[in-house]
Amino acid sequence: MRPQIWKIVALLYIVATCDPKEAIDVDSLKGVDKEMAKLMGFIGFDTTKNKKVPGNSEGAVQINKPRRYRQYMNRKGGFNRPLDYVA
């Protein structure tokens, strides 16, 4: 997110958690966006390409092979031969 959005989110968080009769100091808003980012888990942004990520389990992929259909009836050449594969 852009820094302006973090400030808006931090301001909304403070407004939602404070007493409505109490006035909000502007000085108390300094550093709140960093605290919100830390609470949400966005401490730093970096790529994970070609890096070991803790908690990322290795898995497998099931590759579905296309089915091969065989023609049993109405084959040219009769029935006394191996089955034909139909594309």
C-alpha cells in the first residue's frame, strides 16, 4: 500500500479505539502507521524468489493425463485384431 493509505488506516484505528469524548492529539499519531504495519505483518517488502521460506511445505502436483478412447464397435477390418485408439 501507499504511505498515504497507511496513515488513513492508522487514523481510523485510533478513532475506533479511543473514547469519543476525548480529544485526539496530532503528536500521538506520529509513528502509528509503522506500528500498524508491524501489527499487520508488513515490516519489510522483499522478494522470496530462490529463497528458503520458513513454514512453506513442499508439495506435489497431480498431472492429469488425457484419456485415450478405444473403439469397440464398427471398426474397419473386423473384430479379430487389437483395439484402435481414437484421437
